[in-house]
Amino acid sequence: MQIDEMTIQDYDAVMKLLTRSPGIVIRQVDSRENVQKYLLRNPGLSLVAREGDTLVGCAMCGHDGRRGYLHHVVVEPTFRGQGIAHQLISQCLNRLESEGIYKTHIDVLTTNGIANNYWTKRGWQRRTDIYRYSYNRSTDANA
């Protein structure tokens, strides 16, 4: 297993992986252009896992200068249980820490039981003290 920095050249393979993964929602903000902006804004933080030439996992990672954020942490179902997600997440957290970021968040849909179970079992705490509010200035609800 090889872990590499995610580049825009990985975009198509990452999107294929995400669309095959239950509980993951792809939105307009996941366009090639927007992902490229994200990668440029957060250099060296997003990672992919490969088995040979096949992309089998990804973790998009960034920060706002205060807090880290993980997005689209996914491993190909046939490769789960091998510690790939753990490796991706650990490296992301190490990279964030090297930039002075010690607290990281991930948003998980309430209906994504697999992901909610994964994060809970690994010591991530589901927040009950805050609500997340979103405001969409687009006429597209999928923005």
C-alpha cells in the first residue's frame, strides 16, 4: 500500500471511488475546478492510497488556520479492514499538527451508519453541544 499526496490528476479516480461509496454525497462543490482550488489552498494535506496502479482510498484534508477538516474519507469496500483509513487519517492529522492545527472535524451524514460507527469506534466524539447551520446563496440546493 502506498500513500501519496492527492493531486488533481487523481480527481477522476477519486470521484469514481466516492460515487461507489454508500453514504457519500457528491455536490457541485466537488467539481474538478473546486477540488483543484481546495488542493491548492491546502497543499500537501489531502492524500490517496494506492494498491499498485489502483486508487483504493482517499482523505481530503484542509484547515482554516484554526481547525482542521476532513472530507470524503473513503476506502474501497474490498480493501476495508486493512488499516488504510487509519493510515490516511493519521498522516492527515500529522500534517495538520505540523502546521499548528490540533483539533480536526469531519461532517458525517446521520444516515451513514458505517461512517458514524467507524468514527465513534476510533475515539472521535460526536458533538452534541453545537448545531451546524448552513446558508446557501445559490438557487441550486445541491451547491
